[in-house]
Amino acid sequence: MSRTKTLRSPAQMELQKLLKAARVQAGLSQLSVAEGMGWRQADISKVEAGERRLDVVEFVRMARVVGFNPDKILRMIDAVLD
């Protein structure tokens, strides 16, 4: 497996898609998620657009704010890596 870090890997793009879908399904705006995380709306936009990565702590915080199961998302990303 390549150790090259990229914002355009299939798994990273799948994560972006899943995070946005979870937010939309929860009926939340980027602004409301940003406020819940103590961020700016532009930061959420950058995550969803693939311009910024989340670290694991930010990912779990976003899961709490949006209300998605982080384990489920991680399993879906793991499947993309196979």
C-alpha cells in the first residue's frame, strides 16, 4: 500500500461524501456544524470539498455534533481501502 498522503485518494473522497451526507441527512447546515465544533463555516466547507483533512479527534467531535456513528463510517472507509 502506498504511503503517499493525498486529499484525492478514493478513501478520502468517500469520507468527504459520507460526512456531507450525514450532515445533510441530519438537517444541519455547515454553519450549525461549525458552531458546534467551535469552527468557522469555511472549515466545514473545506473538509467536505477535500481541501482539509480531519484528525481522529475532530472526526469524533464531528460525529457527536452531527449525530452519526463514527464506527459505521470507519467500516465504510475500511471497505474502500480493500
